[in-house]
Amino acid sequence: MMSEHTAMPDSVHVASTTGSSARGKIILLLLLTATIGVFFYFDLTQYLSLEALKANRDSLLAFTEAHYLTAVSLFISGYCLLVAVSLPGAVFLTLAGGFLFGSMLGTVYVNLGATTGSTLAFLSARYLLRDWVEAKFGSRLGAIQDGFSKNAFSYLMTLRLIPIFPFFLVNLVSGLTRVKLVTYIVATSVGIIPGSFVYAYAGRQLGMINSLKEIASPNVLLAFTLLGLLALVPVLYRKFSARKGE
């Protein structure tokens, strides 16, 4: 006796899955576009500047002291959102984190927000924005792709430590590589600690800072460069060992 229910053909399942995936991508793109649109329409960049931080530091500090957990949650969430959609202003949020929470805790909260936001940007590039990223930054992908293919962790650490490429670009381009998600998260979290601490520490002396150039001095940039080169030591050692063994 034949069953009253006929099994759905595989092609129907595939079409249904593909349709759901396409709808999901469209929804995410609309949310991403809306977020960026709101940010620039209301000119929120005016609140992410050194002048704005100085002008509002008393009220920000008072709110943080009165509602510490809320302030921490808002800070991490805001930092995450800013990085996830590749919007400008993370440097000023890092300064604010140091001013409001101290250099150590500020670095921790910055790291949580930045790493989470970077991971979301990475996943967006890998599953949602691949075609756009390749079309937009295709001419700059060759060197990065080559580096990732040799040693993803060391190369990503170097990119995080040395400010050769913009932070948001590394997030997006990394999603186009075959680097594992866990490797990306760990390398990002560790690699951004020095820079985050420097700016969070500077945030403690917010009233004495008149320009970001005072923070990113040649000596500081040199230190980051040396740390970045140090991260490449394992790669160079393997290359040397391989040639020696030939």
C-alpha cells in the first residue's frame, strides 16, 4: 500500500534552503545598510572625537559611577557594533574606555568589544559580503592572501600589531581566506592588546591630550612594528629550517 504522503523531491529542499539563505542575506544587508545610514544621517561621528570626550567627560564619568554595569554593557555593545559594521571612531572609544574604567579594565572591555565586532565583520565578509569585498579591495588582497596561506596565526598577529592595513580591512579580507575562525579570534584578541592598552592608558590622562599624534608617537609605532616582526619569527624559522634541510 502506497503512503498517503509523498516525499518532497530533493530539488525542492535545495530550492527552499537556497531561498531562505538568500532572504537571510538580504535581511542582514538591509540591517547593515540601515545601521550605517543612521550613523551618518544623525552625524554620530561628532560624538566620537577628542573634543566631544573632553566636553562630556564629567557627565560620562558620573553616569559610569552611578550605573557601572550598565555603562560597561553599553560600552562593549557600542564598541562591538562600531567594529562589526566597520564604522570610524574606535580609537576614541578606546580612549573613553581608559578614562571611564581605568587602563587595565578599559583594555579588557575594549578587547571584548573589538574582538566580538571583528568576528562579526569576519563572518559577514565570509558568508555575506564576499563579492563586494573582492570587488572593492581586490587589488590589495594579493599580499594578504599569500601571507595567510603560509602561516595564518603569525601573519594575522603581525597585521594586528603593525598598522600597515586599516583594522576594518583586515577584518573583511580575513573572511575571504581559509583561516579558521578560532585562529582568527585568538590572533585578533591577542594582537590588539598592546594597541588597546596604549590608548586606554592615554585615556586616563584625557585632559592632557590635545591630539592623537601625541599618543601614536614614532617610538610607540616603532614598538608595535617590532612586536609585529616578532610574531613573524616562527614563520621565518620554519623557512630557514626547510631550506637548511634541503
